[in-house]
Amino acid sequence: MSNLVWDALISVYPFFSGIAAGAFIISTLPVLLKRDEFKEISLLSLAISWATLLISPVPLLLHLGSPWRAGNIFVFPQVSSPMALFGYLWAIFFILTTISIIVYNWFHSAPWFNSLAPALAAIGIIVAILFSGYIGFIFGSNKAVELWYNPMIPVSFILSAILSGTALVAILYVAIWRLNASELNRTTLNSMGRVLWWILLFDVALVAAEIFVRTYMQTAGWQILHNIFTEQLGFTYFGVQLIIGGIIPLIVLSSKRATSSGGAMSLMSLLILIGIFAYRWNIIIGGQLVVEASPHIYTTTTYIIPLTGHGSVLWITGIFLLWAFLLSLALVIFSNWKMGAKIYG
């Protein structure tokens, strides 16, 4: 087992960040695009975004040797630091999401609500796109890692953020409505299915284009990358990311019968989430498995996630359980998501 600079915890970090951004984007559709079919899930999406945004820095903080010093980026600002800038962006997004969810829950009857809501949504969707794309920029601008140095990674991170946010909203929408014995809105389900299908189509096409371009260019590190993705990451890349999380949902969601079914939508959304987590893993862990020993000479290393200890399966399981608790807490505190379209009038 190799001690990578960024272990499995860093794979969880952009996974949560993407869900938070994607769920927020979905919540703005009734306001900005006047898509009435999303009214029923808009406030649910906002609650999911808020809770997931709250948990998103936890994996990063646990990865740091001195997490209690994280607040120093606000006390002693360093605007020239890409990592510090991301901290500021997270803070802006969290404050904006918190204001939005408070306004929608407790001030939706105020006379100024209809004027403020579109402004919050417009600013929020810009920040959400920057938030998810900036994580991709951190990796895509890294010249030292062959796999990461790719200008399309920010675009891919934005697409996968919308995918993961929509997928989680679909899963919780079906689960919560069925637990409450409420009738699912088939138009809402179908619309989410259409969003998932189109974004997934672009995402898979982008991955395919990258493979073709890298294969054609035959860069110095391509052969070693090819070996990594066909051997060490063969299962997580081709099996999980491309087939389970990409091709299968793409085929199934092309059917309107599937997108109108709560069970099919939940299952396909779960597969998409698994595929996106695999994508984060393949990018972050896979990129570090290729080591440039000297200019144009590459070697490989290995990584096996430990069961216990720092960055282990146990730690990640604990983070996901905390996330589930925060999601439940958000749905209790900001309970107006039950009102659905009534808030919009």
C-alpha cells in the first residue's frame, strides 16, 4: 500500500461538493426557468443542498494534519492561494444557501419574497457552477499529474455535479413520498429523468472523447495511464464508472416508462451516484498512481484503502452516517419542503 498525498477522503470531498451544487441548481429551476414541474421538489432540493454543503468540508478537514487551523484562511486571508480561494467560495455558497432556505421556509409570505427569490436563485446558480467547476480547475490546472492536466475536467465536474444532485433528489423524493403514503408526481419524475438522461449523455460523450483524444495523441504518460485504467482501476473505471454508472442508466432512462416509475428512477439514480463516486475515485486516486520519476519517464504505485485508521473505510462510513443525520436534521428544521408547489403559488 502506498501513502498517497491525497487519500480516499479527498475522493469523498468533491463528491459531496458536487451533490450540494447540483441539488441547488435543481432548486432554482421553478424560479429562473419557470419549470413548474420542479416546484414540488424545489424546497427538498434546497434542504439537501444545505445539509450536503455542511458536510462537504469534513473529509478535507479530517485529511489535514491540523484541522483546527482551517479557520486561519479567513483570519489571515491569502487571496493568491487557490485552496484559500476555494474556502472563500464555499463560505459564500453556504451563506447564500442558508439565506435562501430561511427565506423560503419562514418568509415565503412576505411581500418582498417574489422579488428576492429570483435574485437569490440567479446569484446562487452562478456560485454553484463556480463552486463545482473550481474543484475541477484545481485538478485540471495541475501540470505535474498526467491524468489531471486536462482543461475539460472543470466541465466534467460541473456536469457530474448536476447529475449527482438530481440523482439524490430523485431518490429522496421517491423514498420520502412513499413513506408518507403520498402520490408521486409522474411529471416531476419524468422531468428529472430527462435531466439525468441528457446530462449523462453529455458526460459519457465527454469521457469517450477524452479517451479517443488521449489514445490518438499518445503522450509520454498515456501508455502508463492506459495500464493503470486497464489493470488497477479496470473495475472502478470501466465496470463501475462507465458501465454501471453510465451506459446502463443511459439505456434505461431513454424509456419514458422508466422515468415515470419511482422504482426505476430510484435504482438508476443510485447507479448514477455510484458511478460518479467512482469517477471521483478514479480521478483523484488514479492520478496519483502515476509518478513521473524524471521528465517523460513514468512509474506506477499502488493504493489499497485501509479498513481502519486515517482515510479508512471506517472513517468514510462514519462521514456518510453523519451526512445521513444532517440530511434528516435539515428536513426536520426546514420542514416547509412538504408544502411543495404551494409556496410558489
